[in-house]
Amino acid sequence: MVTKHQIKLIKSLAQKKYRQQLGLFAVEGIKGIEEFLDSDFKLQYLYTTKPIFNAPKHLIVEITDAELKKISSLKNPNIALAVFHIPKAKAIKKDELIVALDDVRDPGNLGTIIRLCDWYGVKDLVCSANTVDCYNPKVVQATMGSLTRVNITYMNLNEFILSSETPVFGTFMKGENIYNAELPKSGIVVMGNEANGISDSIKKQIERKLTIPQYGENQKTESLNVANATAIVLSEFRRRIIET
């Protein structure tokens, strides 16, 4: 049974300020929960309609379908919801390939980018303070568990880039054709805001501007979705490793 206090606490985790105050976030669905249970993330409680999870028994709360609907943020809840502790960010490995997000606001985009980092072996994702919270329920859902394998750090991007000794790349409408560019194994790749791209303050620190060429006949598409662009950029960086 889930108590009124627990319902109130879980529902509050939909808001960033309460996630930060409580140091907790929610995960829904079988696959996502199993990924987090199989990671270093610390479980607080697991609320489930079916006892199918490998978790400490004292942390499992069996509930009804009706109770699950009360605590879920989904239209169609999927068996369980788990609450985990937000971990402290780990040290950034600055000698590897790093993705930096400059004010990415859409939860779906961030979730997809986290999955892409996981797919392409990018261990560190650095986000500006205004980038959407990675523990937003929609972001967590979109990552499909990849959040457990990518170290995400929120900080001042200007300060981070200034402190780095590796090359800094940025994606622009006009720049060096990424398909012809010589790309290193390590560096910082900056991806910008959905509507405005990379901010002026960060632009000043970009050493190499990359562009994904447009092949459509009409050339009327304004830009690529930031998550799609990230997929192409990371693919090209990793392809260079295969070729060398």
C-alpha cells in the first residue's frame, strides 16, 4: 500500500525544485527500473503491481493498479515506479571525447542525446545551467536506462571550456564540412539551443566550426534537430577512429 505522504512526495518529483531539495527522482517502466537497479544508483523505494524485480525486499512496496495511476506521470503506467537517489557527479575525463550542451531545453532531445552518448561511448556530458534537468521524468523515460552509464555534469560552460586543453568544436550552419574534416579522438563538441544555436559567449571559444551539409534541392530547411545533429557528429568522430 502507498500512503498519502508517499503519493505527495512522488508527485512532487515532477518538479525540479523538489528533486533538488529531496535529492530524489522517479523511474517508470520495467526496462528503465531494471537498468537503474543494475547500476550504482541507490534505490529508495520500488512501488510495483507485480513482484518481479531483483531488489531488497524491504524496499519493495506492492501496490494496486489504481495506486500506480495515482503516482505515475504516464497516461498508461507500466507495472512499476521506482524512486532513486540522485548521485553526485563524478570527475570529468577531460582527455576523452566530451559532448557539451548549451541551453538545450527539450526533455526529449536531452534524453536522446544521453542515449547517443551511451551508444557512441561518450562517458561525459556537460550541460549548461539552463539545460533541462536530466532527472526530469520525460528525460529519464527517453534515456531508456542510458542515464546510468553517462556522467552528466551541470556547470558554467564558459568556465569549463576555458579550463580545458583539448580542441573545442561547435556545430553551425556555415563551417567546415564535417564529412571532410580531420577529427581527433578527444575534444569538446558543443551543441546549441534548439531555437538559437550556440550562444554568443560560447561561440567566441569555438576553435573549429563544423557544419553538416544540406543536400535537399530546395535548401529551405532551417536546421537539423539538435539530437539528430548530435547523432551525425558523434558518428563522424567515431568513424575516424575506425579509419585510423
